[in-house]
Amino acid sequence: MSTKTDTPRDPDTGAAAAADAGSDLGAAGSQLSTAPTEDVTFPSLGPLGWARWFWRQLTSMRVALLLLFLLSIGAIPGSLIPQTSIDPVKVDQFKVEHSTLGDIYDKLGMFHVYSSVWFSAIYLLLFISLIGCIVPRSWQFVGQLRGRPPGAPRRLTRLPAYTTWRTDADPDEVLAAAERMLKKRRFRAHRAGTAVAAEKGYLREVGNLVFHIALIVMLVAFAVGSLWKSEGGKLITEGDGFANSLTQYDDFKSGAFFDTDTMEPFGFTLNKFVATYERSGPQKGTPRVFRADVTYFSGADGKEHKTPIEVNTPLDIAGSKVYLLSHGYAPEVTVKDGRGKVVYKGAVPFLPQDPKNFTSTGVVKVPGAQTKDGKRNQLGFQGFFVPTFGGKGSGSMFSQFPALDYPVLTLTAYHGDLGVDSGLPQSVYQLQKKNLKQYKVKGAPLAKMMLPGETMKLPNGDGSIQFTGIKNWASFKITHQPGNGLALTGAVAALLGLAGSLFIQRRRVWIRAERVTENGIGITVVEMAGLGRSESARLPEELADLALALEPDAPLAPNAAPGTESDTPSQDPAEPTDSDGPADPSEGARA
Amino acid sequence: MNVAAAANETLAHNSNLLVYSAMAVYTLAFLAHMAEWVFGSRSKVGRTAAALTAQVKAPATVSVVAQKGGTAVLERPKVITKSAAGSREVPDGPGAAGGTEKGDLYGRIAVSLTVLAWALHVGGVITRALSVQRAPWGNMYEFSTTFAAVAVGFYLLLLTLKKNVRWIGLPLVTTVLLDLGLAVTVLYTASDQLVPALHSYWLWIHVSCAIISGAVLYLGAVATLLFLFRDRYEAKLADPTGDQPGAFATSVLERLPSAASLDKFAYRINATVFPLWTFTIIAGAIWAEAAWGRYWGWDPKEVWSFITWVAYAGYLHARATAGWKGRKAAWLGLIAFACYLFNYYGVNIFVTGLHSYAGV
Ligand code: HEM
């Protein structure tokens, strides 16, 4: 150890792997990996020199490491700041609450981190670096496969694993046997001078290259997926249906290259939606089953099929998938106007305000209503629906349970101009009250809590609204996302490559056999040494196995006296060993 | 009307009892480990410093003859191993017991108690699973108890394989107690069924891999942390002119394995788990595709899994990059594990996303 005190205190050299040993060992340790060597020297001037230098830096391991680090740091804000792509409402809320910060964030792209310029820049640079790294490494690797393992270093004793013994066999025969033995164990072996050089574990490098290439495949798949995808939402009330065309979607977005003119013809009808909830215990109200029973068709004259759609089991149809997203209640109402004519009859989806117990709000718009003297009198109703009313005493219109145990609909009514004829699109879930007047009774706004079957009469004989029943609605996401298969292929290849890269050892073994003359007698000294890409406990084990395998062809010299350790000058003069076992000089050396 | 069977109250109750008993026994194991360290500190033998000096005499390049007396039978040959240039050649410390008999006795008692506690602990996890008739990984309480059980299980497995890992016993048992304490107080959720979004066999695959990855990575992180201490300690010893480690630090650190061994242990664990973690994310993506209609949507949980993954990739790269081996890589390894922890506690508690668990 004292010999090491002159090494700098920098502990980084502490875990130096065999790759560094390469510098000690000359060619023997070279190219045991295709990792690029570090090079931080500055370029000679001139644009070409700089360009080359820049490219070198970009494709170095050091910069790859830096970019990986930046990528993980860059991904953080998107998980802490609301993202437009995930929850636009929250983003707006954030902007209202923090106006200055909101502006700064907006400029930095913090509300869409994963499609922002700077995040894209990081990963694009990383992938350019990756390609710049992969291509030369692949070539280099092909070169290594064509070439041969480097010859034995002069002093095998300096390698991480080493063993030696003496034999009477002829060195040539030993080497021939060694080459055979190594080849049988799937080493690439060849003879060079008085030694056999062998190498194994090239699959490690293959795995590493496959892994990195697979990362590129996954990025491409991701890009394909986002450029050609389409995704839309549709809310459907029981009994209603959907057909796949742009106008049918409630909302729709698609990638830059998606062609909305050639959408696959398919569609489905929601027959029934089933939901059950935990009835007791601390998790009362937690959903247990969500199921949408649908009838679907695909193709121009497709036959109809029935199927359930559940949360984890989307409907796979004509290259698209239909996912069940959420559900709610749609109170059924019948509206009569002043003439006594039924001007509206149907189920109106109400949107849950409280996702747990489904206190919902909604509006009913009746543009075709008239007064009893035939004047235009558009009607609008607004109110709450609760599936389980807390009871008269509870005093509030909050639901107590998500299932339909005690459904109550509370509405107030407006009349005038709904604004639906203006041509401007408006939400079906909100009333535009600018030109509407609320009905009042004795100065107080008209409002009524209705049980199914009950009716609310409007003042002045303007008509009535009856709460006739309740239907479920379910909302679906319909997505078309190409590139999924490619992404999965990339992922599996990455995983296999990674396993190869991390679990396979690449190692070299050299076996030397030379005739020496000791005390006037000729004898063959066999030396074996191994070198791995990184320090491994298995390398010495393997070397021992190889030595055992070679032993029949290079039997220990029967009279091998203790003195055979002639090349171990540090040994104490050995005691004559006639005892039961070999002296174990390693023990002595270590003590 | 409820399809899912009501939770079996008795089993759930037994599960809680088992977990509490396990905690009691872990506490005893903790005390026994403390005794092991205390008695071990009185040992005057096996001082690393002494070992260091002895080591100096041994030239690193020795060759040995593999032979057996006069017979020509080659026994399993002795292979001389030599660390790569630049490494310190420091031998491993003698372990917490410091070579003392009394320390060793307490150490053995600690391990036996840990085995008993673990058996109770695993019983608790299994009865919990039986009480709800599903994988016991539906909420943070269940996740935490399973996590600790896997970590201890893996440690005991290494012990069974005769690996030199008893030094990790004290830190492990301490943190397992913390984890379980947190689980039964703050995170406790009565046993119940899962929301429909979690009804999938991917729950078994994805979540079990996530738990195993984290629990094993935790052992790697402990080793990495100890590596940083031990490495500093060895660096100080190697430079007699600089300042020397204090008495307490010496007493603790000299008994640990060498920095090189700790580093190697941590690397093996991280490198072995990395593919599993990669698989966890892939499985999660497949599940997300089935449940939400996209395999990747930058949900906070996904983001942090990704960050954790990239951080571990960075760690592996660092080890292959000159100038980043050793301490710098170790720091990266710790940061990577911190990302895993944040993904679990931080994202579940502070960030809302699609990955919500029933009652935290
Ligand atoms: C997309 C980002 C990248 C990721 C996630 C990644 C991941 C990994 C992982 C996990 C390993 C460990 C496998 C092993 O130790 O054998 C590895 C090894 C390696 N990576 Fe990357 N890598 C990325 C980009 C790059 C780039 C840009 C380069 C080139 C500059 C590169 C060069 C290497 C090399 C040479 C190795 C082998 C190191 C060795 O032989 O031990 N990687 N990479």
C-alpha cells in the first residue's frame, strides 16, 4: 500500500477497472470495450477543427452523461407544474392565481414542458450524441469481430487473474491442447508465438449496441405516435350512439400528419352503463365496478357485435381503441310550453361536480318554446342533480352517495333568448344568461326540488317541466395511435440488450507454455492469465476451471519440487513440503 | 350487489397483529445489533490500520504453483488475483462484531431475531392479501409493508448464500422499523377492495416489480452511502500526513468491508436491478395503454419513474467514464435512489395524478 501513497488522494482512481489496466498492459487490454476514449484537448484553430472538436465532445461519454443528467432535471418541472396536455383547467387556474409567475412560466414553456423547445433540445442532442456514438462503435465492433484477440502481454503476472504450473509435456502440444480447449468453450482463440490468445463474451457489446439502438427505435416510435395519432372524446347517454367522423366528437385533436378525411368507419351504441359502489366500511362510496355494455360495428356494412367496455379493457376496433373514461347521470325531462305542446323530451347529461358522490350540475335548453299566444319564448333550466339526496333536514343539495338511492333534481327556470341562434358555438352545459330573465314567484326566484315523476309549473302559464326518470351516461376516449407496436418492439429489444450488456462478461484469456531449463533439466512452464472488462469475481473462478480442463494435456510434473516457484522471489525459503498439502504461498503473501 | 367480497375482518385484524409483533421483534433485533456493534468496538484485533501495514509487505505480483505434493493431480488451482492499478488493496473489515466472541454472539442473536421478525412480517403481508383476496399492493400502507418485507427477505437471502452482508443488518433493521412505523400510523388504510382502475393482472406484474426493484435498490443505496464514508476513511489512512479519522469513526468504519467491496456490492445490485426497473416501466406503459389509452402521458408518476431510470442510467454511464468512477458515481447512485423515494412518497402525497391510491 505504501507504494500507493504517491498516488493522488483522489479516490476516483480507487475503483479503477481493468479498462485502465489496459494502459499498463499495452495492446492486451485494448478494445475490450468499444467505449469511446476521453479526449478533452483543444482543437487546432479553423472551423473544421472546431467542428470536429465539437462533434467529438458531443459524442463523448462525458457529454452523454451530462445530457442524461440534464434530461432528468429537465423532466422535473413538468411533474410539479400543471400541464396543458394533462389538465388545462388547472393551468388556467394557476395563471389566475399567480399572474406574474404564470407569465414567466408561459414564456419558458413550463405549461408544456415535454413539448417545449428546451426539453426537445436536450433529448435531441442526446440522441444525436447517441447516434454519433453508436455508429463508430458498431464499426469498431465489426472490426474487432474480424480481427483477433490481441497477443499475450509479456508479463502475464501483472494481469488481474493468474496461475501457473510446470509440466513435462511439450509446449507445442500444450498450446495446441489449450487452443482446442478454449475453442470448445466458445472462446475465439488463436496462437501467437508461445501463447494462445482467446476472448469471449462479445455478446456483451452486441447487447450494449442493441440497447442503445433500441432507444433510438423507441424515440422514433414516439415521434410516429404523436405525429399520426388522433384522439377524441365523446359523451354518450344510454341508448345513444357514436359513429367515427369528425363532427361526432365532442372534442378532437390529432397529430400533424393525421388525415381527418380518411377516418375508419366504425361506431357503437351505449346500451347500458353499470356502476356499483362500496356500501359500507371506511371506503364507502368507492367504485367497485364500472362497465359500459355496447353494441358496435365496423366497416361500411359491418355486422353488429355486443361487448362490455371496462376501465382496463378497451374496445379494439378498426385500428382504434375505445376507452371508458368516466360516467354520470342524465335526468330525463319533458318540457311543455305555453301552448301545452311537448317542446323537449329527452335525457340531459349533468356533469359531476363532486367526483365521489356525483353532485352534478346541468342545464336544459328549449329553443322551440312559445307562450300560449304563440310568441317566441325560449326556455332555459339550470340546476343540480343528486343521486342520493341527504333528506329534507340536510338542508343542502349535496349528494351523500354515488348510486341512485334517492335521486332529486332541483331546477330554476329562465326565459327569453338563449343565444343559440347567433351562430356562435356555446357550451351545452351552461346557460348564456345575457338575454334571459329568471322566472320569479312573489319576487323570489322560481326553484323546485323534484323527485322522479314530479313536475314544476312555470308562472304565467308558460308551460312546465317534468322530471320523468334518469339515465346513465358514459364518456369515452377514442384513440388511434400508430407506432405502439414499434415502441413495444423497441422496449423489448432494449430490455434484452440491457440484460446482455450487464450480465455478460467480456474477458480475455492467455495461455503461455515455454520450455525452460532448471537445474539442467528441461521443463515446460504453463502460465495462464485472464482480464475482464471490469473486475469480476467470476474471472478467477473461470481461470481455475480452464486450468483444470487443460490439466490432462499438461499434467503436473510429477517431481515438481517446491522449488518450482522460482519466479516468486518474494517467497521465504520454502520448507520442504512433505506434508499433506501444498504450501499455500498466497496465504503467506497476504499475511 | 357488491361483486367484490367484503373484506374478511378477522384476517385483516390478524394481519395487523402480525405486523405489530414483527415490529416488536425487529426492535429486539435492533437492540441486539446495537450490542454487537458496542461489544465489537472493544475489540483490539482486526484493526484495519494494522492490516494496512501488513498488506504493504505483500508484493502485488505473486505467482503460485497449483500442485499437490508428489501426485500428479491438479487440485483446484490457486488463482492469484490482483486488483487493478490504482486500487487500494485494503482488506475488508472484520464486521460489526470486530472478531469478538460476545459481539458475534449478539450478531447471531440479531440475525435470528430478524428471521423471526421477517416470518411474522411476511405472515402479516400474506394475511392482508388473503383478507382482501387480491394482491396486497393497493395503497401506501400495503406498499410500505411489502417493500420492507422484500428488503429484509433479500438481505436474508444474501446471508443464506453466505455473502458477507451482516454489516447491513443494523441500518436495514433501523429503517425497516421506521418504514413500518410510518406505515401503521400515517399511512394506515383499512383493508378493502380496489377501485376498478386497479383491477388488472398488470397490478401483479408492474407493482411487484416496482416493489422488488425499490427494496433491492435500497440495499444498494445503503452500501453506496457506507462506501462514501469508508472511502473517505481509507483515503485519510492512506495519507498519514493529512488529518486522521476520529476515534468513533475509526471504530465504526474499520469494521466495515473495504471501500472497493462496498462499491462493488452496490454496483452489482444497481446493475442487476436496472433491467428489472426498466421492465417495471415497460409493464407500466403497457398497463397505461390498456387503462388510459396511451402508453406514456407524462403523468407525475411516469415522469418520476423516468427520472429515476435516467438517473440510474447516468450512474451506470458514470462508472464507464473515466474521472467519474468512485465517489462521483456513488453520489449519482444516491441521487438516483432519492428519485425513487420521491416517486413513492413525494408523488403519492404531494402531487396529484392518475396514479392515486385508495386513501393515499
Ligand atoms: C438515451 C440515453 C442513453 C441511455 C438511457 C443510456 C443507457 C446506458 C446504460 C443503462 C448503460 C449500461 C450498460 C453497461 O454498463 O454495459 C450504458 C452503457 C454505455 N453507454 Fe449509454 N445510454 C445513453 C446514451 C449514450 C450515449 C449518447 C453514448 C455515447 C456517447 C453512450 C455510450 C455508452 C457506452 C460506451 C456504454 C458502455 C459502457 C461500458 O462498456 O460499460 N450511451 N448506456
